[in-house]
Amino acid sequence: MKSINNTNISGTGKNEMTFTDYYESIPTYPKKNFIEEVCKRCDVARKTVENWIAGRSKPQKHSHYLILSELTGIAPDKLFES
């Protein structure tokens, strides 16, 4: 598991966190709050956010990438890299 403190510190892309990494680094209780905040800010269903976290889908709107970037500190183009 990558640490939140490592978010976007490497220019190589090897140590940069993705949206999934960020979620996994959150302690158990605040995970629910994080999902609720993403749902509220992006105006999407909980299942949609869960699919983003699991890598089953990616946001379709550019505005969602900007919101997720703001919430996580991860550059929009790095949120869903493999």
C-alpha cells in the first residue's frame, strides 16, 4: 500500500498514487466519509464511486477528474493510471 504522503512526489510516475491507492490508504472509518463526499461533489451514485475505486470504470466527465484531483491531490491524468 502506498502512503498518502507519497502522492505525486515522483516525476517518474513509479511512486505516484492512483485514485484506488489513495482510497486504500485511508483508515477504515473515514473511507465511508470519503465515498460520500465524492458522491456528493460529483453527483453520482455510491456504486459509481465504488466502480471507480475498484477499477471497473472511470469517470466520463472531465469535471469529475477535476473534483477527484482536488479531493486527493493527484493530478487528473494520474488518477486512473495502471
